[in-house]
Amino acid sequence: MIPLLRSEWTKFRTVRGWVAGSIAAVLLTVGVGLLGAAGTVRSCDGPQGDVCPVTPIGPGGQAVNDRFSYYHQALPGDGSITVRVAGLSGVITYPPPDHDEIVAGVVPWAKVGLMVKRDLRQGSAYTAVMVTGEHGTRVQDDFVGDLAAGGDRWLRLTRTGGTLKGESSPDGRSWDVIVEKPFPGPALIGLFAASPCDVTLSQGTLGGTIGACRLTNVTGKFEDVAVEGASGTWAHDDVGGETGAPPLSVGSARQWGSTVQLTGSGDVGPAGMEGGAVLERTLTGASIGLIAVIVVGVLYVTAEYRRGLIGATLAASPGRSGVLLAKAAVVGTVTFAGGLVAAAVAVPVGIRLMRDRNNDIAPVTALTEVRVIVGTAALLAVTAVLALALGAIFRRSAAAVITAIVLVLLPQILATASVIPSSAAEWLLRVTPAAGFAIQQSIPAYPQVEDYYIPALGYYPLPPLGGFAVMCAYAAVALAAAIVLLRRRDA
């Protein structure tokens, strides 16, 4: 196998067209990606000029939403708060189908309950137990943590010796512990209410999807409110509230005896794609670079058929299988190396360009950034192997190139350009090699957040490695079919 690899590598590097095509793939990936990044300009008109609000960052480093109504007291040390959620009601503005009135209603992820929060700064640490509109009792913490906890309406938060414990109960007598975690230091303790917008998607005139996010609020009625260990008087704050906000989004609190009625809007959770410009925006050039990769992969085998050289190549390997495997190894390795260089340049330079144009960048972990960069290189490499296999199957350059583009690029374009319904787009990105583009998604879809989780906005139906596995499966099957056909057919 080593002599075959050496022979194929020598063949590849001595053909100027193949080398030029590989270099073109790198330049297209970098150049188009940086053009897209440079064209991403954020402008915010306000009373202080072009000053955009800063996206809050949570304790885990993610961009977050942190806007809610909070009725609280100081918690300097140990303490607890107990409450019974007696009712939820709310308002949804102009929902479908008529969009002509403000109606009574509660969205599925409206939430009211108890919260211990470090302070009133957006993004500060918190733990909350809550009753939701349609998802039962939950415990959520630090924006990304979410755990179902049944359907109890009695809630309690207790801090002892720096450890915070959340509990729920059906009757206020027997309690189940649903969360326990460290939470030392001064904090705030109290009641909260939040109601994210009412999200719907509809089909557009041209078959794409149109999203709408309508303002909502929720009112929670809390009875038997009992607080121990807190200090100071009760205070109400709209955390993250904005001056001049619509009246329905402004929170309020009323208390009589041990009963509190609290109204609020907004959400407490991860921000998703709206948390800033995403990392993969710097890699839009990879789709264009793939065209060059496909052409090189196809020509790497069809050129030998066209020039009548395949017979000599096969004569050097009587088993024939080794020829295609060696070609796949060479074209895959060369493409991976070039793609790695391209992505490693496009990402940091593209991020700097977007920051220079007033964009917030959705923060990700170092591991995610590495996965996106290496995954892009792997996406290009596997596409090259798939193109090579199609070239061996068809033995005709045009047919193989067109087939590869139809399999890999066309589904991606149709799905992300919002020209087909989102259900069809998701189907395409599950069953075609274009599923491999999921390896570039840097921000996950969070089940506890109602959002537009559609391909047109950068969300893929399969997880990054799952989508990439679909593409690898296509390449493996195509290569196996090419080997079988090569053994059966004349050179």
C-alpha cells in the first residue's frame, strides 16, 4: 500500500491543474468567508447615537437572555423562601390566525416561581424553581441548566451553610429535593415572573418560512409566602428592563399579607443565535470552496480514463481496490490540510472583522471553536472522497461533478436559503450528504427555549457529529460501490 500511496501522491503533486484546484479551494474558502464577515455590519440607532446594547454573558460564558420581573429581598447568609403558586394568567398580543386582538393566554415557557440570584446584573448566577405554562414544574440554573420536576405547586428554596436546596411539594407538608448545589455569598432571594415571546412560523409566498415573535406577559399569584433569614424590605425590579418599553412588558408587584401578585415579561435562559454573530459565519466560503474540491476529486480519477492511463495505473495494483483507496487517502489528506489552513485563517480574521463592524460575537468554548475549524476541514475532505468515488462510478467528469453538487451543495442551498418549507429543509438535511454541514453549527438548540430552530437560521436537525456521520456514510458507500464496479468492469 505504501508504494501505491507514494505513486498517487507523486501523480497528484505533478499535475498543475489538481494542485491549482486545491489552492483555489483554500482561497475561495478564506476569501468568500472574509467578504461575508466584512459585510456583517451592526447598526443601532438610539438617543446616544450608534451604540448597540451589549449581550449579557452568563456564568458559563454563553450569551444569555436575562429579562424578568423580580420581587426580592437581600439574603446575606442562611435563609429560605416557601410559596404556593395559586395561579398563572397572561396576555398574548395578536396571535394567529387573525392577528387582530390582544388575548388572554399563557405561552408554554412562561414561568413563575422562586429565585436566588447573585445580584441584579444581567448574566449573574441564579437558581430557580418554577411552574411553567405547559412544561410543569422545573428547576433551572445559570441559564443553560434545565430539569423537569413534576407538577407540584408548592415550591421552596433553602440555603444552609452555602448550599442551596430546591424542593417541591404537592401539599406543603411532604417535600422532594429537586436540586442541591453550592451557592455561597451575599445574594437576593424572592419571586420572579418571565414570559418569552409567542413564537410561530408560517409558510411564505415562495415556500419559505416567516417567523413572528409577539410580546407576552404572565401574572403569577403566590400564596402563603414565607421568608426566613432575608433582610431589608421587599423591592421590585425589572431586571434587564429598558426605558420606553411597551406597557405590557413592564413588570409589577402587589402584596397583601402573605399573598403576592407578580407580573413580568421576557425570559431567563440561553440566547441562542440571537446572542451575536456566530462563528460559522466566517466559513460561508466553504460552500464555494467545495465546488473546487468536487472538481479536483472527480478529475483525479476521470482524467486517467480520458487519457487512457488507467490501465497502467491498475496494472501496478492487480487487486484494483488499492488504487481507489490510495487515491482517496491522497485527495482526502490534501483537501483536509488545505481546509484546515483555510478555516484556521478565516475564523480568527473573520471574527476580528465582524467585531470591527460593531458586532457582538456569540461566545463559544475553545473546544467548540476547534470542532468547527477541524470539522470544516473534514467536511471538505470527505466531500473530495465522495467526488472521487462518483468519478470512478461514472467515469465521466461532467456527470460526476453534477451529481456531487446535487447531493452536497443543492440541498444545503435550498434548506438554508428559506425557499422551501422548514419541514422539507430539515428532511433534506437529514437524508442527504448536506447533513454534514451540521459540523459547523456552533450554538446548540436549547429545548427550554422557544425559538426558530430552522436551517435558514443556522440550526440543523441532526447534532454536529451525527450530521457529519451521514456524510461519511455516503462517501463510504460510494467508495465501496466504486471499488466493486472497478473490479467488475474493464479498465
